[in-house]
Amino acid sequence: MAYHNDLGNIGEDLAVAFLLRKGFTILERNFMFNKAEIDIIAGKDNQIIVVEVKTRNSAFFGDPQSFVSKGKIKLLVKAANQYIISNNLDEEVRFDIIAVLKNKDLEKIEHFENAFYHF
């Protein structure tokens, strides 16, 4: 497996551990719908939280959260809608980003709640 895939998996594992420590329940990982993948679907306080995890080994080219494109947001919203419908849920949905910087010298996690809104 390519290094960037390994780093992405490490970042997702760190994000899950972070969310669990903060009292979130992990409902689903790597939920797929068509071409869209939601990294983590969590629950807390009667909300469904859709989490996009962005992991980088350096912020040299920009912060990890800045790499969530408009196209990715559209796909996340479609996949979240499918998840809500297929599970017959009626909770409010929130979209978060967890940015992970991870290398041999650094491990930093930032959680951006309500990172973007769906319309």
C-alpha cells in the first residue's frame, strides 16, 4: 500500500481515538455511497456527525483542512443523505473536519465543528 494511504489510515485511527475520548459514539467508518466515502460517522448529543479526516505529514503546502474541496463537500452531503435515509434517522446532521498532522516528530489533531453547511 502506498505511504499516503498508510498515513491516511493512521490519521483516521487517530481521529477515531480522539472522538471516543471526547464522548462520541462511532456509528460507521468508511461509509461508501456511489463515488463518495465518509471517513467517520459519529453520534453525540442527538446529532449525527459526518467527519472528514484530512491527514498530512507537513503543513508546508497548507493546513490539512484546506484540502477539503467543494466537490468533496458535495459528495459528503450526498453520502450523508443516503446514510440518513437508509437508516431511517431523524437526527440533526453536522459536518466536521478533523485535521491531522503526523510525522516522526509531530502528532497534532484539530477538530473543526460545523466546518461547512449543506444546502
